Amino acid sequence: MKHGTPPSQAEIMDNLKVICQCKSIKKAAFKKLIAEGADTPEKLRKATGAGTGQCGGKRCGPRLRDMLDPGYNK
Ligand code: FES
């Protein structure tokens, strides 16, 4: 039986790091969508439901923008 390559440390961290705490959505889910062509926070929100939690996206919104455009919040 053939096994895939083990996940890298970065992939493991992406599966642990929660970007949208209200909806418990991990960084890996957003990275996958970005790799598939999602290029705006709205697309990421629509695909995952991020931003519809109790905080209304106040916590995850800046993180999503930073994932799309590193340094956006600086
Ligand atoms: S952290 Fe995403 S909606 Fe609150």
C-alpha cells in the first residue's frame, strides 16, 4: 500500500490554527479556497460562513484580508 507524503509542519499548523473562532474555521480551509482561486474576503466568507458568527467578522475579517494580502493590516 502506497502512502502519501506526510504533512509538513506548516500544514499541520494550518490545520490547528483557527482563523474564524466563532465558526471554528481553520486556516487550512481558507488556504485551500485561495489556492482554488478565491481572491477576496467576500468569496472566502461566502464559501465558509466566516464572518457570520457572533463577532460579525471583527476578529476573522482582518485575518482573512491578511491571508489574501500579507501586510494589509500593517
Ligand atoms: S471570528 Fe469569524 S465571525 Fe467571529
